[in-house]
Amino acid sequence: MTVTFHHEPWGLFAPDAAALWPKHWEEVARDRESIKLNPDVRQYEQLEREGALHIVTARKLGAVVGYWIGIVRPHLHYADSLTAFTDIYYLDLAQRRSGTGRALFAEVERTLKARGVQRIFTATKVHLDHSALFESLGYNRVEIVFSKLLEG
């Protein structure tokens, strides 16, 4: 069964992908006890209306098995550079180590390039490090990001 890739609007993607979001959250989220999964659908819809949302899906037999969501806009420091900022990406466990992740990112890059995007920023979780994948795809390590939960 072949996995196919599609650049899709939010309205087509969201209903089909919503079942994967809890699995994605369970796997990657830190501080789950304090910060619950609650996607801001209105904000995604607003980004879609503005033309800033970019979604690429991986589908198998029509079902979403993976996705990449990013925001496309001119960079705040380089107004002439259309830039893609990765929001999230996910691939169902059953599809991993099959080349599907590489193919998903190849389609992301192809569709972004077709939009005129000059550069893409993406990140990886320290506890689920995908650095080897990104480096093999030609990405360069440019930042280290820190997070701190502010409670009480």
C-alpha cells in the first residue's frame, strides 16, 4: 500500500488528522500534567485565511498517517525572504523507518519551493532527536532552543 503526499487546506486536513493529535501529543509533549492538548483551531483557520498556513499530509488508503504544518511569511529580520517556520510534524509509528519521513519532508520542500519560500526552519525534540534525518536532508544546525515551565 502506497503512501501519497498532498498539500492540503486546513478544512480538509483537520477532520482527518484529529485522531492522530492525541498520539502525537502523548509522544512529544513535555509538561502534559500542566499544559493540556487544546489546538487553537481559530488561529489555524485565521492563518489559512491569511495564506500563511502550509500543510503537507502523508496518506495511506486515504487516511492521514503523517503531516507537516508550517507558517509561511516574510522573516521579521529579512523582509525580502519568504520563510517557512515548522509548527509541528508527525508520522505514525507504523510508517517510520520506511522512508516515508524522508519523502514527507521532500514533498514539504517541493511545495514550499513552489510557493517561493527561500528557507525553512524546523526543530527536533531532544528526547526524540531527529537530527540525523535533518542533517541527511541538508539541514544545518542553527539554534538550540530552551523551555521552562513557569508555575506558581
